[in-house]
Amino acid sequence: MDRFGYINTNIERIKKEIELEIVPAFVIKNFAIYSRYVYYRKQGYNKTTSALYAGDDYKISDKQVFRIIKLMEKEV
């Protein structure tokens, strides 16, 4: 299971762990950015265009989006 799938199935528990400061808060932001990337991919855009649009939506660079994509697609 990749990191995105793990977070998606355990979102409530992870939110609670963020409140308790067990898990860093950027996990949810990375999850949201990757979700936006997946949304654009499902719309039919290619990988680069989807990353560009997701980066524009969250005001981050394309390099950061690709780093998040790589991180979220890693196996847990």
C-alpha cells in the first residue's frame, strides 16, 4: 500500500495524531496537494500538467509537487 492509500484509509486517526503532535502537520498538506494532483490526472491531464496545476493551486513550485508525488507514491 502506498502512503496516499494509507493516509486515505486512516485519515481520522492521523488527524488525531496530528493534534497530539505525534505526526507532523505537513502530512495533511501533502495529502491535500497529492489529492489535487490525482484530481487533475483523472480529468485527463498528463503528469506534468497535473503537477503544474496542483502547484498553482497551492502556490508551490513544480519541484515541490514532484517531491510530494514521489513521497506519496512510496510503499509504506
